Amino acid sequence: MGTTLTYASTFSAESTDDEEEPEAPGQESEDSADDDEGPLKMTIRAQKRRARRVARMRVYNMRYLSGERHWGPFLLPDSSTILKEPGPDYLGPILELFVDHEAGHPNHPHHHHHHHHHHHHHGENDADQVNESDSDEESDDDDAVGAGPLLQFPPDPFGLIPTPNELRADWTYLAAARIVVEANLREAVSPELLSGLVWLDGLRRGSAPKAVVPEQLEWERSGMAETDDAISGWDWAGIAGEWKRCVCWMDYRDLVKQNLTGTFEDPNLEEAVRIVPMHLRVVSYSPSSIPEYSHWPDIHVAGETSGPAGSGTIRQMKGTIGLIADGSIRWNLVSSANDTEPAEWVTEGVQIGEATSGMGVLGMWTGAQHERMDPLGPFWAWKVG
């Protein structure tokens, strides 16, 4: 399965990108002061720091998790209602346990609820301006990343779960996910290794390795065979092959605390980054649930990825890739310890650019059982062979 890179990234005033000049004496304090200036007066370093902070406020917002978004980077359906009043306080008792524990053991390492502690070993493994013409629910999300606590849960975390023909990509969330993951990757690996991901040509169709074969193009021209259940198809999304996936997450206690404050301004806040291999293969096809995209069947996949760091174990993956209402390509993948175990983690993503683009898939991961207070974080996957 290849090697696994585990990297801890500290977002602080001292963090820099490789292409930037080293900070001169006194530069850090000057940049910090620039954070309070308007964008036109801020230094480039201060602008990047603010962009990362605001992006993290969005991608780590636990309130964003909702069945009405299909627990992914999708807009709320037009018919959804948005919670305007704070819901029950589910965090208080949890946070008190953390505080009480630290008060008695000031030097003791972090402890977590078992479900989330398991997550920290393999991290799921398994702010752009909003248009005024966009839906009201997007505006509510912008309010959620402003000052004040983020956590205000509705009574029912499931809500009305939308079907694929009701889903639309939330590009504001996806833009924030890219800012967070790209910044982490620049600190974790050589910038030269990112050239394919940030190159605009990576948005075009066929820019991913081994994206299309002639037989697939011929199938596309002739159209999809019409059968009742099992249908013929082809890998129009270029899924089969070898992938790399970068998964980011926070210590669960930090995640809870930052959601309570709503600021993500702690200079000692750490974020873990893990880059893992992923092998996917096509197992079947089914008709698209959206009539306009009948020539683009849903693709059902299975595969493997790395288990917890250093364990040498392999985790099983399966899922579906298909088109949603706005024409975006949705990736839904779940992972588990083996084929007989229940799904543990789920990733919901959107293809960036056209089908088979080299830029890959951006999105979020969270618990597959959708328990209240589940962790979450961004991911980025790209094909390598």
C-alpha cells in the first residue's frame, strides 16, 4: 500500500510558507498588528494567516454536520429550516470532564472519549464572499463562522436527508477546505510535489493519470445501455487506480473548545495531517437518479486504504460516485476495519473541475454512524496512477 506520512502542523504566528522570506526581528508582532487592519493594508503573511483561520472556522464547524446536508459539503435544500435559537447544551458536560481532569492532572497527556480517541490514531482513515443571489442558508453559514460559539445543535441531527437530485455543492465550504489542506500540505511536503494540484490545467478533463481509454469514449458516444437493474457502463469519472488522500483533523478536545469560542485564534492550536494511499476499483454501475444525466451512471466502487499510522493494517472502502442536481460529481466513500464490520468513517466530496481532473476531490470526513458530537475535518484526494 505504500508509505504513510503523519505530520503535525502548528498554526501559529510563526508559521510560514516555503516561498516566503524569513521573518525579520519584530516582524511577527508587526504582522499580528496587521491582522486588525483591513485587507488592503495587511501584509501577505497576515492575509494568509487570516485566510487559514477563517477557513478552519468553516471546515471544523461541528454545527455544519447535518443530515439535511447529507453530512457533506452540500448546501441546505431550499425547503430546509435553519435553527435560529441555541439548542440544548450538549458540550457542557463533556467540556467539564476535560477541565476537571486537567485540574487534577496538569501534566497528564490528553484523554478522549473512546470513539474519538480511536479516531486520532488514523484521522478518519481510515472564505469566499457569498453571492447575494445564493440561498439564505449560505448566509446563515457565514453567520456561523463569525464571532461567538459555533455549537448550536437542532433537536434532530438527521433532519430531512436529501436525495442526490436535491444536492448542490457548497463551494464556499470547498474553498475553505482547499485553503486548510493546501496550507497543511505545503508545510508537510515539498512545494514541488503540489504543482499538479495547484496548476490550473489540472481542472480540465483527462488531466488525471490513466483517466480515459478509447473503449470508454466509444461507450460515451453510443450512450448507456437500457436495462432494468444491472447496467453496462464505464469509468467515466476515472476512479479505478491508485490515489493519495490527505486527511486533516484536530485533537477532539481542541475541536470542542474552538467550537465553543468560535474564534480558532489559539496560537498553540495543532492540526494533524496524514497522507495515505488508496486503491479503488469499479464493481458495478446503476442508473443515475437524475434523468438529465442518464448517460452518466452511478459508479459503485470498492478498495483499500491504510489503517492507523504504524499499525500496518489495511482498511476496506466502498462507495458510490455520481452526479448531483447542479451537475457536480459527488464522491461518497465509507471505510471499515473489514467487510464484516459496520462502517466507521464516511467521506463526502466533490470533484474539482471536470470529470477525471488531475486536481482530484475535496470534501469532508466524519463518523459513518452520524452520532451527535461526531468529529469532522477536511480531506483532499488525487489520483497518482
